[in-house]
Amino acid sequence: MSPNPIRRALISVSDKTLLELLGQGLTAMGVEILSTGGTARALQTAGIPVREVADFTGFPEMLDGRIKTLHPRIHGGLLGVRDNPEHQHQMEQHDLLPIDLAAINLYPFETTVARAGCTLEEAIENIDIGGPAMIRSAAKNHRFVTVLVDPADYARVLEEMRANAGRVTAATNAALARKAFARTAAYDGAIANWLTALDEAGKPGLFPEILTLQYRKQQEMRYGENPHQRAAFYRDATPAGCNIASAMQLQGKELSFNNINDANGAFELAREFDEPAIAIIKHTNPCGVASDPDLTAAYVRARDADPVSAFGGVIASNRPVDASLAKEIASTFVEAVIAPGFSDEARAIFAAKANLRLLESTHPMEAARASDDARAMDLKRVAGGLLVQQADSAPLDAMEMRVVTQRHPTEPELSDLLFAWKVAKHVKSNAIVYVKDKNAIGVGAGQMSRVDSSRIAIAKARDVARAKGVEEDPIRGTVMASDAFFPFRDGVDAAAAAGATAVIQPGGSIRDAEVIAAANEHGMAMIFTGVRHFRH
């Protein structure tokens, strides 16, 4: 327990969420409240007694409010060690009154610079000076001072004060101090990132000279990719939009490192589609993807395209899961299911499989892409450094696509080509995907040569057909997508020999003419997208 009850509090907040709750709770316990500017006015409007900081310090606000809390009566009141006789003597000598609680949040620098067209002048004016200084002073002296940087903590502190004659537990003060230092670190990091990314003309860029990152630990895990590796899951300290980190686990065993990695892959692939779709991921690669107005039918088609790989996979649906789909999923072993919702009947079906992890996304997946940040970064750790790039979020631009062969794709072929292109984006390079009727029939991933990926995709599809006793070649009548250009015509020749009728690829090879000629010889349609989707 902190040795002293809270008798004086300083409140200065840009985010006024739950401000009245805090002010009323403190006042009811006889705490004197010091405040400034807009915070003081908001408290007074709510009928909460406030003493202006300028009155407390005897020094007026000046320089457009830049100078108001940078004063010995503020920082001395926060930093004075209550059980240090010399500190107490000096505080009495200079009339420094103790401040026992500081509720501070900062000028909204991050949201200001996130706005399109933010100028350097606007950014500079939203750099808080007094706020971080007070937070650090209070946090340093957390044995005696409670520091609040998050409105979510107000109720907890008030409850402890009521239960302990105005005191807050030492454990709570220490936890709040850690949170406070993390907040000032993130704030300073955001400022440094933005300022060091400015170009010579003062315009914001993507890549700062000094990159500061902050992530919050979500959970520690039993182990990493392998049992001998320790691991933890961190989420962005300021998460936005719809993503795997913001999903809520509804049931099942604790998520493993590999579960989260695969769930992220399934989630990102499923949300590529506007139409109802199912994605099944195994070891970060798609092993089944299908679209159908009937979501259960989509799942069955996706699973049956490669049932061996789908066993023990992670499933994502971009629509809520109903009882029909839940029954099909529950009929075999899967590690996890992620969807934007589950019906009560589906939850009841899944409840019989206690170890199955259910994850509910926070937004409808088909709308999630609208909240994507074009400045989102993809990070890859290498020994001694970090590779940073924009996330591969480039949509397929119909204006950039062009048919390069004598034959144009039919409407069904075009629909399947666009579907295949979205799937190929999520397959490890070199990536080849064969699709028929919006169902990924064969997937070839991660091979050192593109033609080998094609052969693997064909072989897997044929193996599945043989296992089912189907005599018809499953590749006949499919379309094929390649994540990068064909360096030689052999990949197109192999696809044609297998029965594919159309190809979508980026183009851009020095042998494009040779590849196009091969497609024409086979009577295939071919689209160049002008966009490559390597995924290493």
C-alpha cells in the first residue's frame, strides 16, 4: 500500500473520456483537484471544484499555453520523496505541496500526423512538452504518486482509494508507472519516426532515419515454432482496423505460435474476397480456397480439394458461421476457425470439441479492407537488422490488366482468373494456383523453379482425384495463376499439357514474347496484371 493517502491531484487531459467520473470520484473523497485550460473548464462545467494551476504556482500561463506546468511547485510536488527528511525539509522551505495523483494524457500527435495534409507546423504544435515531463516525474516517484495515462484505469484507482482510506496499492502504482513510461516512450517514438521521415521539402515520408517500434505483449506461449524455442505474441501498441491481433478467442486451447501464424494467413486470404469465401491454411500456405453463395458448399469444396493437407489446418470464413457449416467443420480435425461471428447453434456444435480454438474477428471481413492503412508496414527480421516495406496491399487494377494473347478469356475464365490471382498472392513463392469454378484445385508453393511449382500443383490435384476414384483429369478446364512472370515458356507448356485454358501473370520477362507465343500456340488466353506478388 502507498504510505500516503491521495489528498491532491493534478488533472490535465486531451482525451476527456471518463473525466467526470474521475473528477467526481476524487471530489467525493475530499481530494483537491488542480487543473489547466480545457480540462479545468470541463470539470467546472460538470460542477467539480477545481484550482487553476496558475493560481497554485503563482505563475501565469504564457507563450500560447506552452508554459503552464513546467514549474517547481508542480514537479517538486510530484518528485518529492515523502519519507526522505531532506526532501521534506526542502519542500517546506520552498512551500512545495505534495501532489499525490497525476492524470495526464498528451496532445494528440499521432492522430494529428495521421491526417492527410498535416503540415509541419501542425505537427510541431501537437508535440506535448509539459505532459510527458509530468508523467515521468510522477512515474519516477510512483512509491508515493499515482500516475494515470489511460482513462480505462480511472475506475480501478477510485475503487482502491475507496477501499483503502484514500490509498492505492503499491502494486497498482508500480503497474501504472510502467504503463506511463511505455506511453511516453511510444509518444517520443512517434514524434521521432515522423520527423526523421520528412524529406528535404518537409513532406512526410514512409521510412524514418531512426525507426522506433512499440508492441504490447498479448501472451506468452508454451513454445515457438518448435518446442525448444521460447515465444510470445505481441500486438501493435496502437492497433487499428480489423486484424488477427484484435480477434477475440471464444473457446479452445491456448493459441500456439503456429496457430496464430496460420490464423493470420487464413484471415488475410479470406478477407481478399467480397463474395462468401473459405480459406484453409496449413503451415502458412493455402491448401484449400473456394467461394460459393452457400458457405457450407464453399467449405466442402475447399476441404475436398486437398483433404490430406486440410486435416489439422486453420480455417477462415469471411462470413459468420452457421450450424450447417459448423457441422461440416466439426466432422474432421482442425486446429482453429476464425470468422466474423458464430451463430448460437454453431457455438453449441463447436463446444463439443473443447480443444478447437474459435476466433471472432472484430469487423465483418468483407468490409475490413476499407480500414486498411496504406502506410502499414511489413517487417522482416534479418541477422543484425530489419527489412521494412509497405504491406502488399495493392489491389488488382482492371485498368492495368491487359489481354496479351489472340484469344480473350471467356466470362467464366475471367472470373476464375481473378479468383486465382487473389489466392496466388498468399502462396509462398514460387507460387502456382489452378482454379476451376472459384475453387483452388491445385496449389504449388515455395519451389525454387516455377515449373516445379506447376508440376506439384498438378500432381496434388490428380492424386486427390485418384483417391476419390474420379477418372476425369481435375486440371482440365482450369485456369492458372502465377505470382511472378514466367522466365521461360515451359511453365505455360506444362499448364496447357495438363489441360489449363487460361493464365494470369504479371508479365515483364525479357521472354514475354516467347511466353505469349506459347499461349497462342495452345489456344490459351493470357492476362498480364503488371503487378508481382512475391511472398517469401
